[in-house]
Amino acid sequence: MDASDLTLREASVDDAAALLHVIREAFSARRPVDPPADALTDDVTDIEAALIAGTGVVGEIDGHIVAGLLIDREGDLVTLRRVSVLPRVARHGVAGDLVEAALSLSADLGASRATLVVREEFPELVGWWRERGFEVIGEEPPVIRLVRDLPVVVDVPTADDMRELGRRIGALLRRGDVVIATGELGAGKTTLTQGLADGLGVTGPVISPTFVISRIHPNPGDGPALVHVDAYRLGGAAELGDIDLDASLADSVTLIEWGAGLAEWLADDRLDIDIVRGVDTDERAVYLTGVGPRWAGALDTLRETR
């Protein structure tokens, strides 16, 4: 099995038996704990009941389920459970992709926050979840509880709507903020940035800096400048480091187009923006994900009922 061929989808009740197999394999491969994990006592009816009452996500390779998790929902809060990857495809980014899909699905369903528990015997797992934006909020022996905000999903029908969304985001930004914008060519990253620049009050014109890599837009008032970076032609994080963004990072807002996988090292707290083009339509869905304590609750004014 090649983990690069992974496809993700919402789980159905018909997946219960295959999902149970993945859960048992994954939890059996972990270090033994006392008392044993509840997951090891699940049966098919437990998984079916969880999928009927809530939902889940499964990952498939060549039509075989190799990863999955359950999602329980109560109001605007979702709980991720039984996060599992078959040992033979583990450590290839499968778990991270699975969780991101679950968070996006939960946001699409209207939830605003996600929580989960990790056994205290697995501090490495706590670290893994913290790398994905979760924060520890308490200990309930034998588990540790973590929580994070879910992506804010905004439907954007037109270019004018994209600029207006950018203005609203710009009004929330402050010195030291790092924004990473992702989306295919023509998705609207530069249009969003133009609105964001308006919201910050910086001077323009704001155009794609593809051939100069970065542009600095000063702020004539008391607000931060905007450092606009296009990482499309960069070969890796080292080349991004050569731009010497550290010199302006603390006093500016830094926005990196095409920065996913390259720019996360710039700041522990950041705003990830993913623009997804609709199928057979010009409408976009914009996913806004705040990572780190700086963004806890900061995007709630942008949440919309879809």
C-alpha cells in the first residue's frame, strides 16, 4: 500500500466493521496501559451506534480502509474519538491528513470547537496534537483533555466578496501576525490580500509579488506594515529563510502565498487560509484556521451559518 494514494471521505454505517478492524489494530500496537484502552472492547454495534449518532472519517488506499476516526457532536462542540491508522501505513502523514479532514468536516457541519482526550502515558501524542493546534485545558486522570477552534468556513460568491472578507480579516490582525494563504492558481489569494491590505490600512498597490518574491507595504498610520510574500517559486523552507523575514516579523503582518509546508516555522501562532474553488462554479469556500493561543476565539466574529 502506498500512503500517497490515500483518499478521505465521510464514514457511513456500512464502514463499521472495517473501521473496527483499523481501531483494534491501531490500539493493539500501542504500549499497554492500565486500565486498557476502552477502544479495545468496542464491537461492531458500538461503531455503528457512534456513526448513527454522529459521524466519522475514513481513509482508503486502493479501496481498503486504512485509517479512521469517530466524531461525536454536542451543540457547537465535536469530540474526536478512536483516531486510528493501520501500523503498516503509519508515519507517512496519514494521521495528520485524517485529522485535517475531520476538522474540515466538523466545521462544514457548523461546529466551532473540537476536543479529545489522550492517555497521560503517551506524552508524545500530546505533543503531536499540540503541533496541530490543540491546547491542553486540563487533566482528568488517566487522560489529558485538549481543545482547539475549528476552521471558520466562509462562502465567497464573487471577487468583491473575497475582498470584503480580506478587509474583515485585516481588521483582526496585529503586529507579529503570520498568515499563510493556500489555494490553486486563480483561487483568489491576491484578491483576498488586497482586501486584507485595505483592512490594515497599508499603502498599495497590492499585486502578486511572484517575480520579486516579497513586497513591503508601509502603514501611514500607527498600524503594522504588510509584508507580502509569494513562495510559489521557492524550493523549500531554507529559501524562504534567505529572504530574512525575521527582520520585520515582530513589527509587521507577514502574509505568505503558497506558504503551506514552507512557512509554518516562522511563528508558533499563525492564521492559515485555504481557498477552495467550487466544482463547476466561480464560488469559493474559504477555510480560516487559527493556530496557537493567539487565535483562540479570535475568528468567532467571522463564523457564518452555511
